[in-house]
Amino acid sequence: MADYIGKVRSDDLFKFSVDVFLKVGVPRKDAETVSEHLVTANLRGVDSHGAFVRIPHYVSAVQKGIINPKSKARFVKNTSNLALIDGDRGFGPVVAMKATELAVRRAKRTGICLVGARNMSHVGMLARYTLRVVEEDMIGLAATNSPPIVVPWGGTKPVFGTNPFTIGFPVDENLSIIVDMATSVVAAGKIAVYASKGERIPEGWAFDKDGKPTTDPKAFLDKGMLLPFGGYKGYGLSLSVEVFAGLLIGAPFGSRIARGWATQGGFLVEAINVSSFRPYMEYQKDMFELIQAIKSNPPAEGFNEVLLPGEPERREYEKRLSQGIPVYPDTWESLKKVSHELGVDLPPVMS
Amino acid sequence: MADYIGKVRSDDLFKFSVDVFLKVGVPRKDAETVSEHLVTANLRGVDSHGAFVRIPHYVSAVQKGIINPKSKARFVKNTSNLALIDGDRGFGPVVAMKATELAVRRAKRTGICLVGARNMSHVGMLARYTLRVVEEDMIGLAATNSPPIVVPWGGTKPVFGTNPFTIGFPVDENLSIIVDMATSVVAAGKIAVYASKGERIPEGWAFDKDGKPTTDPKAFLDKGMLLPFGGYKGYGLSLSVEVFAGLLIGAPFGSRIARGWATQGGFLVEAINVSSFRPYMEYQKDMFELIQAIKSNPPAEGFNEVLLPGEPERREYEKRLSQGIPVYPDTWESLKKVSHELGVDLPPVMS
């Protein structure tokens, strides 16, 4: 990654983002939902899904009519513990957060609720949804499928997206465990970083456009493909996400998903109310015991400590909240264009 | 694996197994459930969870009072879409299959049902449960936690079991997709095979008893530990299974799980009724399209074809059903002992 040119405060970035989306016709409430989502991704260090990278693409998708800024989501199915939402081509974070809120509300009554959503744009950083579920002392799961770039294990043609999923476990108000991963061995964006540095990528990450193994990042970037993580095991998970977020709920899958920075297949979220199984305090006591067993583990060679899933992102969140979010030259240039075009002042950059 | 000394027919093996369990006081219905489970594992080629390997351990666990052969499972929680079963120290396959049947029955009415089970012995081959769920045109998920042998990523002390999970997708009566995997990079039994052949194990599989990486299978077998598959991603899954099957439902976890060939933490199963989301025929049509995209994939170097998750096991099942189940000298010796001790005739061996 190139050196950053300064930092912006998260609330300044949020305000900029809201103003941008208001300018292209997004209602304030939805503009705030999308902006909060993007800035949260930046705060957690997930810049690939943050405001700098995504705002230009999202704005362009609204301008091209790919995203409907005035969308009204509607129910396709709606029972006490299961629902399916049609997003009316709306913003992914708006539609997926609606699905998540519904899952939480229903699970409070029934113990468990599963909600699917389809017909919306890119849902963003998946962890955002399980972070919401754990606030309610519930376990959350979410998954989404995306345009094909990952081969099935043993194959040479992309069938699956990077197909991420997330699982969140509540602990207390200051601590949760958030698993969030792509089912590909690596994100495409990471390979682009290798290319820009002129470095080789490790074996086992990617194929070139002819389906041959390659360690040349440029050979991947020229219509190449990714491998699933962990061999046939990641393949099984990649396929599972494709069915859960796509085929089960009648959302697009495989090559039916439009390519682009603002597109998505479908989205599935589940909330499980811990206290429907046992008193939350008992679960919490056990969680502290498990966490103690993990964190007290003597580190292996090459490690300083054992981290919980989601712990690096939580630390980055605290740091960036107080010190600001780093700004990189290339994405700042894209934001400048948006700023000029829409007449929205850029957020101040601190050196 | 040593050469096999002959084959037994699956129904002969089933009869032998039922007779053995009857002799140690298991009611006929439960003896049949356990035996069907074990023989199904053998038929699918999962011999580590089959009749030859497990019968001696299960019989011994009954004789030692670890398994209660006359168990009466009871409900701890019981609502329309969520239940928790106490297995009364019964046979894992009996208790876990009861949980699975319940999940399927409830999901037929409500669309989704989640059932936990605790206080039972080893539940066997996890795929057995999702194979049952897919028979009802439902998607099944199941997970179980086991005695600690896997380190958290970056650590050097075992916290998790091999913690397998399974996800099953229905297609039609002759075809389903069954994902079934340990969250460790490899099963301990596989390393024992390397040791018996005097071969080194690949890097990244195991640590010795001091938490140092090793390629010596004997160093692993002497109180060593396994790594999660796919690095920190498998770690996230291993931890997730520990919470789902253990902490969420008040079952033992980590070092609280007794060691042994017949022990288990807890078990969690979920059934999702496809037709609650969309007409099954539409889902099925999409599944055939996805399967076509996968199977028509040109194979990569070193592969003859692309297989679906569960396809190798289904092929082995067909083969062994018609040709018999191979018998290996060491496990046959253990069965002989059981046969002598209980006065139950061994199944005939075909050469």
C-alpha cells in the first residue's frame, strides 16, 4: 500500500458521504445507513469496503440507474421466523440491514429467524450485520454471493464469487467474536497490491486465464481466477454460500450475477437468541472461560499473541476512531472527482 | 492402509452389529439405529467412523457405564422451532438422530428448526444427519465438538476438537450435495497411517507436544496437536463449532469433554425447508444449472474431473453396497475379540 497522505476524522467522512448521497437523490435515512456502513468498514481497517473505495462506484451506479435511490423494499414471504425481502434495486446496506433488524426482532420472540434479501446492490462489509445481531445478545450468521471468480476444486472455470460469510458471537457490550471471511483463498484486491509492488504471489492462490497455476499477479488480473481457501473444504463452503444466498432464496447466482463494484447476488441472515437455549449469564460465563483458554495460549513461532476472530478489526476501530482514517492518494483522487462533480466539500485532511 | 483380507456384505455386518448391541443390553430399535449408522459410514468409505473401528469402543463404553444403553432422552427446551434434548448418556447416533427427526418434523410446519442435544456419546459420521434432512427436500446443517486436539491459530495448546460440521443440500431422490468436514487440517487417524508407513507428514499439519511444527508423525502422536485447516479461517470455523455445539446449548466444551473413542461434546442440527422460501421445483431447476456449471468445468492439472461435495462417498456407497465392505486385519482382530467375548458369530467374509 502506498504511504497515506493524511487522515480524516470518521465523523467528517460520514458527513461528506451523507451529503454525496443526498445530492444523487437518496433519502436522508438511507444515505445515513449507507454512510455509517462505509465509515464503519474504514474504521475497522477494511478499506476495500470503505467510503474512499466505494463511494465513486456507488454514486456511478445510482447515476446509471443500476441502484434505485428511492427503493421501497417489500416482503415476498413473511412468517414468524422466516422472511424474504425484495430490495427494489435499492442500496445493499439499506436492504441487508433491514433484513438483519427483522431477523433480530423476530428471533427475540421465536428464538430463531432466517431472512433472505434479493434484488439489491452490493451489501458491503458483511461483519456489519453480525455486529448488529450480537448487540442483542444473539448469535448472527450472514452470507452473500458475488460475481463468479472462484473455481470449484479441481476445475479451471470460475463458478463462484468470493462468497463471504460471517458468524458473530456475543460476549458482553465491549467484546464479541466476529468471524468474517471470503471463501476464496484471498481477495482479488490483495493480488492487485502485489502487482503494483511488482511482487510474485504465493503458489495456490490463483490461475491465469487458461486455468494454469500462476504466481504472476498480472496473469491473474488478466481474466484469471481464484482458488477456494483450504482446497476442497473451502470449495464446499463457497458452494454452500452460493446456495444459501442465491438458489435458496431465488436470487441470482453464478454467471447470472452482473459484474461490477456495486453488484451482488443475494443475502441471507440468521439470528439465534442465546437465551432461548439457556440463561445468557451461563453462556457468557462459558464464553469467558473459552476466551481465557484461547488468549492464554503460548504463541507459536512467528506470533506475538493469539487473537480472537475480529480482534484485529476491533483494535483498528479504536485506533482509527481516535486518530483518524488514513487517506491514500489514488482513492483520494477518485473522491475529489465526486466532490467536484456534485459540489460537495471534501472532508478536511489532518496531516 | 494394509491390504484387506476379504469383504463382508453390508447386511451381514448390520446383523452382526445389532446382535452385539442386543447382547450388551441395548433395546432392538436403538441397536438398529446405531448399527445402521456404523454400516452407512463403512459403505460411504468413512471406515474411521464405521462398524469395524467403533464397535469395540462402543461396547467397551457400555460395559464401563460410560454409555447408558437404556437411555431415555428428555426435552430441556421445546418450542415450535427450537428444542434442546438431554440424551441421558445414551448412544450418540440414537440421540442425534432423534434431534434430526425432530428438526425435520418441525421445519415442515414452521420453515426452520434448530435442535441441540447434549449428554450423549460419540455421534458418529456427521453426514448421516444431513443425509436424513435432504430426504425431506430440506437443507440440513449439523455440527459437533470433540475433545481438544486443535490449537487456535497462532497458539500452541489445544483448545478445540477436530470439530466437524456438515451442510446438506437436496437435489432429487438420487442426488444431493453433502459437505462434511473436520475443521482441523487433517484427522488424527490419517497421521497414524503415515506413522505406520514410516512416512513424513506435510508441513502445516501438526505440532509436537511442545508446540513446535513437525513433519514427524510420531512426534504428533506423542501428545502433539493439530492445526486448523486454511489458517485463521479454519480457526474461526473451529471456534464457531465449539460455541454452536457446546456453549450455546450448555454442552461440554474444550477440556471439559472427556477423552476417548466414544465421547462427544454436544450436537446441533438445523433444518431449513426450501419450499418455505420458494417452490421446490424452481430451486431444483437452479440446482441442476449450478451442478452443470460445476461438472462441465475442464479439470485442472492433476484432476480427472470436478466432483461435487459428497460425490466420492456416494460412489463408494454404490460400489460397496454391491461388492461388499473391505475387511482389514487389525480391526478384524478387534471384532473377533468382541465376537468371542459376547458369543456373537462374526459376519461371513468373502474373498
